[in-house]
Amino acid sequence: MDNKRKIANAYIELLKKKNVDKITIKDIVERCGLTRQSFYYHFHDIFDLIEWLMNEKICAVSKETLKAKSFRGAVEYLLKELFDKYDIIAALLNSKERSTMEGIIIRTSRKYFISLYESRDNLRLTRYELETALDFYSCAVSGYMLGLCKRGDKNVERAADRLVSLMASDGRLFDDDLSASSTSRTL
């Protein structure tokens, strides 16, 4: 296991035992047996570590959701992954730095939607349409998921139905046929 992953795993372990606002870089490096210099070699600060962890997770989730046969199936998988990490997300959102955490979640959601767009070879949007859609959906879906977490609503099927219903009304980016995506595109 590389040092970056060791640092990340130590942070996750600490999150399970300690208030997020009380975790220090010293705690993390002591937990994984590395030096502060090792931490700073890989990350600028704890928020950079959190964002890296979320990006790693969203990459893995993206690969799996893009295998789904339908948009609803992809959304359901995404929500299950979210609910599996509910305790960690709740801890991050209860931080004094909630707005920073929300920004990380929105940026991570945007990366997910970019991967979805890049997988759709039959989709043609202008740069302006794409930026508008990415801004809107990354904020809207993040807000919806944060609301679910805040309310403790873990009913995946109901949440997926509601989210798909809202997002499918713009049939270009989120129609139910994901099988139309055969090759990857880049922005």
C-alpha cells in the first residue's frame, strides 16, 4: 500500500472514532506511522485529503454506474454507495467547516456528471449548455443527497425514483437508456 493510501485509511479510521473537527495532521501521521512531511508531500491540508478520498470514491462509483443498463439503475447504485458511507458523510457535514465540505461534495458530483457526459457518444451539447447542465445538476443532486442525509432518509428506491423523475425531464443528458453509450468522449 502506498503512503497516500495509508494516510487516507488512517483518516477514515480516525473519523470513526473522533470528531472531524478534532482530527489533526499529527493524529493522522501517528496513526499511519508516517511523518508530517509525508503528509504534506501528498496533500496540502486535511481538506485536500478529504477531496482526494471523495474523488477516488467517485471514480470507482462512476465505473460501476456506467455499467448500469438504465439511468435509474445508475442512480440507485450511486445512492446505495452514498448511504453505505452515511456515517462518514454525516460526520463531515457536522463539521465547523460544513460549507467547505459542501463545496467538495459539489465538485465531486460535477466530476461524476462529467464522466457520465463523456460516456455518451450520442449527446451533442454546446459548451454553454454543458457548463449550465454541469453547474445545475452537480448543485441540485448534491443538495438533494445532502438533504436525504440530513433527514436520515435511507430509502434508496424512493430516493432513486424521485431523482430520476426530476432529472429525466431533460431527456438529452439523462434518458433511461445508458446502453447508447459505446465510446468515451472527453470535454
